Amino acid sequence: MRIAMVSEHASPLAALGGVDAGGQNVHVAALATAIARRGHEVVVHTRRDDPGLPDRVEMAPGVVVEHVTAGPAAELPKDDLLPHMDAMGDALERRWAADRPDVVHSHFWMSALAALRAAAALGIPVAHTFHALGVVKRRHQGERDTSPAGRIDLERGIARDVDQVVATCSDEVFELVRLGADRRRMTVVPCGVDLERFRPDGPAWERPGDGRLRVVALTRMVERKGTGNVIAALARVPDAELVVAGGPPAHRLREDVEARRLLAIAQEHGVDDRVRLLGRVERPDVPGLLRSADVAVCTPWYEPFGMVAVEAMACGVPVVASAVGGLQDTVVHGATGLHVTPRDPASIAGALAALAADPDRRAAMGQAGARRARARYGWDRVAAATVDAYARLAGAEGREGRILRDQGVRA
């Protein structure tokens, strides 16, 4: 099949760690590449945010990224992109009228607006992955939610208008049903992990020989990711250190508002000698960082999926995770890690202290996490289930459908 993906703010080519660059960028890049490995053609359409970008970039065999001009060719916060989605949709309609895909897969709610606008007149089926829901964001952020007005109503319409919702976890399905979405037009396909890169064996970053429990957080530098809660928890776990990767390059951390806030929290709680902000860590270096950890923390206030938790599990590292969203599916409490209450430093501290006191339990959880990641979250498996959903939409059972049936793979 010929597949068009739309990812308006999250380019698969972007550097990770910024405010609007994280799991969705990784997801789109890895999914497109894995689908292309199955013999399909994928074009990822993303908004041009730099006038010097080429129109087309070959990202991987069978995968091309196309930069679509919609609004100023400059970096804009994703919450400011809504006024430019009509222009993006019109540009996509012209593109697809000349070179028609079999199916469109939009990522994030604003991408769906552009995709639906373009696909409607051409009769192209649209699958959609939300990656995050406005109703959940509003619940947890309240007045600090910077989403455009009307997001929740627009997402309700998207769930109604797309041909298939590809949800990433069971919690997302429940939220969408509450919004009035039709459960019969939803399928759950989790995010994946690169099992060749993220694995227990392999080089690990060097550690000081001080005997401290090393806790690693790989996160975007935004308050809702809960890193400040982990720092506060350290005051109750005296033999632990926290290493935080994410955000701008190290030399620019002092300019970052969230980085300064985290350092202030560390100073306030008297743990600034046990908190280290690394800034941006390049993607190839992430597995080594995770393998150097005794525990990985993923403690957001809310989380649609939580890709970092699966990457840590794949590296054989136990995970302390908030009991929210997709983290309730991926991290098995008591088996591959421990669930904690979001926004609760005492809960986080209790989990870290319990694991610090029991190295054998940490090792057993790490081994169980690696087995779970390998069994459930490889990108080839995720791609097969996603293509199965595409095939049903496009009426293209054909060879791919037969292969999927023979393998017993279902979305």
C-alpha cells in the first residue's frame, strides 16, 4: 500500500528533548520505517518550520518526509498551529490529488483536521492516533492548559469523522468512549521499541563508584512530566542520585525556564548535590544511559502511552511509573516495576526506597521487563498490527492481509 502520514508539529527528523519534541516524533519515525520494511511506501507530511528545509527528505528506505508550507516557515509552539491547519489541509489535498495514497494516518488532533480536510473530497480513508487528549490535559492542568479553545469539541468531532481510531492504550479507549466515540471503529495498537537498540546487553555509561542508587529520568522539560516531584522525593531517599536527560543542549540549560525550576526545587530540598541535568542526549546514546540506571522513573501527571518506560524495560531496568494512561498497560506493578500516585513525592520516595533496599527484586523486575518488551512491543509487531488496520480501511486485504492472518497478528 501507499500510506500518507500527517504529523503537523512532530517531525520524524526533529532533535528530541524540546518542549514539543518527544515521543510522537519517535513514534512516527519508527512506525513509518517499520511499515516500509514490510514492503509499503510511506510519505510523512510535516509542517515546514524552517525556510531552508528541502521539500523532500528520504529518511529510510521506502520512507520520505515532505515539508508542507502552512503558515510561517518558523518554529511555533504547537498550541499556535491551529490557524494554519486549513492551509495545510489545502496543500495536502493538492498533493494527494496528484499522487493519491491508499490510506492516510494522522497523528495528533490538529493533524487530523488537516488530513480530514484534504481526504474528504478525494474519498481517501483516514486512520488517526491522538497521542494525547484535550479532555485529559484539561483535567490535570486546569487553567494552565494552553490548548486552543475548542480543542475538546474538535477532538470529539475527529473521533466521529475519521474512519478508524488507532489508540495506543486501553485508557485512551475509555476516554474516547466517554466523549461519544464509537468503540467499533477503534483498535488498540501500542507504541513500540527498537529491540535491537534497546536491550539489556550492550555498553552502559560509566558511573561513579559511590554506591548510590542511580535513578534516571528521560523526559521533556515541561512541568507536567513530574520531574520536580522526583527531585522532591530524593530528600527521603538519601542514598539515591537522579540523572535527568532532556531539554536543550547542556550549555543552554541555564536559559531554560523548566531546568531552572528543577534546580531550584533541588536546592530547596537540599538534594542539589544529587541531581544532575544532562540536557539533550542524542538518540543513539540513550540505551547506554538507561543501562547505567538502577531504576528508571517515568512519573508524569498524565501520559497517553509512556514510551520511555518501555525503552527502559527493554534495557532490563525496573521502572517507577505514575499509574496513569498507557503506563498502566505497559508497566506491570510488582512485576516489571512499581506504580506510584502522580504528583506525590511521598509515593515516589516509597517506591524508590523499596527498590533501593532490594537489589534482587530490582534484578528480577528488570529481567521481567525485558521479556515483556520483547514479547509485546517490538516495532515489527506494532507495524504489522497497524498495517492490518490500514488494510481493512483500504479494502486491501491482498497479500499483506494473508500474511497477517497466517502470523495470527491482530490489532
